[in-house]
Amino acid sequence: MLSKEDIFKKYLASKNLKFTTERQVILDRVFADHKHFEADELLVDLRLNDLKVSKATIYRTLALLVQSGLLREVIYGERHAHYEHVYGHEHHDHLVCNNCDKIIEFTEHRIEKLQEEVCKKYKFKAESHRLQIQGLCENCSKKNNCAVK
């Protein structure tokens, strides 16, 4: 199995891009722990650790990491994108609280099987998928029910 660094280097080479010191720093920080993060949080983290990388370089590198298959965007739309690294982790989906932004990861094999059946039915070769359910977590749901009464 290739390392995350080797995968990224190979992807960059396929696009005639260089594996720069800044890209190395971003790769290392992103994989320092497994949590969801925003690009601006990464920028603050790098600056707090005296690592000087421009905001533009962070955004471009995160896009390249997503394209290479090492990262995944979790939240879209009007809200900021959140990222998580997927290298070395089992596929999972997300429940996202619209109130407190809590993200709950889950794996449901019945959903995976159903997706395979749908693809087979339509003779479709899936390359990736993303399931994200928006709503209210248990705590926010309880708070909203109390406010309504």
C-alpha cells in the first residue's frame, strides 16, 4: 500500500505539479489527527505553529488533496466546506446538525448494498459517492421541542 505522501506525489506528478515544502506542511498537518476541519481552521493552526503558508496555497492544496482521493469534503452549500482525511479509513457517511454543526459519522452496510443494487440495475459503474443527512442532533432536537411548547 502506498503512503499518503506517495499517493499525493504521484497525483501531483500526473498533473505536472511539484511537491513543494508548503504542500508537505499542509499534508502533515491535515493528517496529524482524524477530525473534520475547515480551511480557515487549518490556516490558524499553521500560523499558531509558526508555519507560514498562504491562504491561497491552503485552498489550492486542499482541492488537490480531495482530487487525489486523500481528503473528502463533508459539507457544501452556503456553509464552509469541512474536510476529513479518508486515507486508511473505512468509508462512512455523515449526519450533520443544522443547529450546532455537530457531525456524526456512521457506516450502514444496508445503504451500501442498496447503492450497489441501483448501480447494477442501471448498468452504472460508481467511482465514489457521498451521503450526508442534514437535520437536528438529539440535543438540539430536545431544545427545539422545549422551545415550541
